[in-house]
Amino acid sequence: MQKRVFQLNPLSCPTCAKKIETVLLKVDGVESAEVSFTSSKVNVAFEDTVDVTVLIDRIHRLGYRVLESKKA
């Protein structure tokens, strides 16, 4: 199991955070995804088979930028 923290560009509303969580949880192998609207951070736990670039791509497709990615 891996854990990552993604720092995003500032989120404009709590609904945005929920949208990101929902999309990440649909990725096979993602165990949990928690987005903090106030800090614009995403905490994700996922199986080793999941490619981090897939998670970043899903976030980008929603129109948000990942500014930083680090292991939690």
C-alpha cells in the first residue's frame, strides 16, 4: 500500500473537493481519497499496482493542477 499527498492549485468550493474524491475512488486499486478544501491537499492511499501518473491525470482532466506530489 502506498500513500501520497498531492498539493493542488486552490480549490474554489467544497463541491470541487468532493468531485476529485469521487473520481479518484473510481480508479481500481485506490483504497481512500480525502481532499481538504481549505488546504487544497489530496491524501490518497492505493495499491502498489496503481500508477501515480494515472491519479494525477484524473485530477488534471477535472481541470485542477497538481503542484506537488510527495509520499505521505
